Amino acid sequence: MVLTTDLGEAVRLGRAWMRKERMLTQIAHVAVTDQGGNTLAVQLAEFAQMPEEQRRVRLADLAASVNRRLRAVDGSDDEDDQTADVGSGKK
């Protein structure tokens, strides 16, 4: 560890440290919400009160949504291919 005797450098280092601390404090206060503003805790409480069959359906819907997004990110979704096939006369 190198200590500096330059007062300006020490002040800059202190300011950088304070910015880092502020940033970390702000990150610690981020709440996870859905598009409607419900917190994750509210959603989990609602899920826990659902009947078992409704929970299964909800989980299946979520899994399907995640799979669609993964295929889209990977470029392996076939929706674009189907559109192109229809226009080109292919089956």
C-alpha cells in the first residue's frame, strides 16, 4: 500500500471513496418490483395463497415465458422463420 503526501491526491481519493459508498448504499435500497410496481414479497405472498393447481399453472406459464425469451436471445426462436416461410411459399 502506497501512502501519498500530496493533499490534493488525498482529497481526490476521499471523494472517490465517498462516491463509492453512496453508490453502494443506493444499490442496497433497490426493491425488486414487477411492471405494476408490486414488490417481489407481495407476489410471493399471493403465490403462497394460491391453490396447488393454480400454482402449477402459474409456474408452467412462467417457465414457458422464460423459454421463449431464451430462444429469442439465442436466436433459435422460429417465429421469424415461420413468417419467412409463409411469404416464400415454403411449408
